[in-house]
Amino acid sequence: MIEKNVKGDVWVVAEQNDGQLHDVSLELLSKGRELADRLKVRLAAVLLGADVDAHARRLIEHGADRVLAGGDPRLARYQTNPYAKVVSRLIQEHRPQIVIFGATPVGRDLAPRVASTIRAGLTADCTDLDIGEHVEPRTDRRYENLLYQIRPAFGGNIIATIVNPERWPQMATVREGVMRMPEADPKRRGEVLTFKPDLAAGDFVVKVLDHQAAARKVNLKAARIIVAGGAGVGGKENFRLVWSLANVLGGAVGASRAAVDSGWIDKDHQVGQTGTTVRPALYIAVGISGAVQHRAGMSEAQKIVAVNADPAAPIFQVAHYGIVGDLNRVIPMMIDAIRKRV
């Protein structure tokens, strides 16, 4: 366990894949900047890889005060053992008070290994972070400047706030898309600390023989218009109406988990707690009941239109406009009206 350091920095463990900086790294800098300013400490980013210098400036432009850049050709592709060893050593040396990772496949693998190594707590799949205090009920001891690690629990039926007053650094993984990506400021100045990771051949217990990557079929995070279908659509054949409406609007097609689990559409299209978090200008929910797990991924859309046969469906609680009716009649009417207007 690392001794507490209430003046320690806030860290974001950045992620790069095939020489490209992952969007979640920049998203986390937005929240990290907010936390660091509240605590009056620096925001630092940790980046490992083969060619990290190219990304250091971009991390500073998006909010980092300091970048710890560890370059090594052997770190070009992520491997659990060497990455965890380097990050754990950095934490033990610099003693940050908060460390956050993206809840990506890499972050979900790396963060638990680091937490285990340094014997720190870790909250997974957070949807928000904040700074606050905690009073221990049994002793009335007050802890200040704690990281509130906020995430859905019990299948998304409640929102839990988790604190870690005893074992630091306070660590969390944060889901992609839940934090707004900050705009780059080319005028920002920061410090880049380059170092050579101290790694031996024995740290690389796995040899990567081949790497194959499949591109996502849809980029929901970048879509300004999304038409999403749920269980109420009724079947894969009826999903053609969702595709048709999205096509006339020039938008992307999304789906609830129920539609994905039913095999009507690929998981890449899933919106919600276990899918993608989106903030489009227009979100049209077709046949989606609006369970809290789905609303967690789309409730921040600028305009939400819900089409559902059930007037009591929870989706209407977050919708700006609601249409109660049979989607097999409503959607063709919407498509016809849009085509005539165009």
C-alpha cells in the first residue's frame, strides 16, 4: 500500500493503439482537468508505446500539465505484464492521489493488475467522477477531498457512489463516451518527462505473432443523428423501418441491448450502459421502452424523439417529443413527410 499523498497529482493513463491515440484518453483529460483544478494540483498523463513523443503535445493541448512518456519499441502493442510493471513503478515513485483509466479492453485488463500490484482500491466502469467528503459512521471521522467514483449498480437499477478513504491512490476505470472530449488549445504549455522503461526480456512472457483488427461497422459517437430500435420493433424484418428512417435523415442506426441480444442487429450498434454512450443532435428511439441501462447511454442527446405504443414507457420521461402509436404506421409517415420536405 502506498502512503497517502493529499497533494499528489491527478493522473490519466492514456492509451494508444497502432500509433493512434485513443479517444477515451482525451475524454478523460476533460474530467481529470476538472478534478485537478478542484484539488489545486497538476494533471498528468502517462503514455507508453513505441513512438510516444508525437502524442505528448496533443495530450497537453487537451488539458495535461505534464506528460510522462515512456518510449520503447517493445511496447508498440499492449501487453499486460510490461505495461502493468511500468505503470505500477511510476505510481510508487511519483505517488499520485488519483489515477484513472479508460474502461476499454486495455484499461479493463491493465487497471486491476496495477491495483493488485500496489494494493490499491479500484472501481470499474464509472460513468462520472467528483470530489467530495465522507464521514465514517462508526467513528465520525471525516475524510475530505475524496474521489467520488460513480457507477450504475444492481443491473443499473441504482447509481452507487463509491469512496476509498484508506488505500490510495484512488483508482477508477471510466466508460468511453461518458466524458465530453475537450477542445484542443494549441497555446497550452506543459512539461514532457521522457523516460526509458526499465524492462527485461523476462517481462515479455507473451510474443505477439500476428495482430488482426476489425473496424467498427458504425461510429455512433460521431453521429449527429441516430435512429435506434428496441425490442418493440418486433423482429429483424421490421428493423428495415429503422434503417429506412436513418437513411432519409442521413443518420446512423443504433439499438437497445434487447434488439442486439435478439440477433436483429450487430453489437457495434448498441447504445446504453453496456454499449456506446452517445450525444447526438437528434436521437429517435423506436420501440425502446427506456430502461435505465439504455437511458444512461443517450439521455444527453440534444433532442430526443420517442416512438412507442405504450404511453407509460419510461423513455417518455427523457424524451423531448413523444409519439404514442404503432411504429409500423408512424415510421412510414415520418419517412414520407421527410422526403416531401426535402
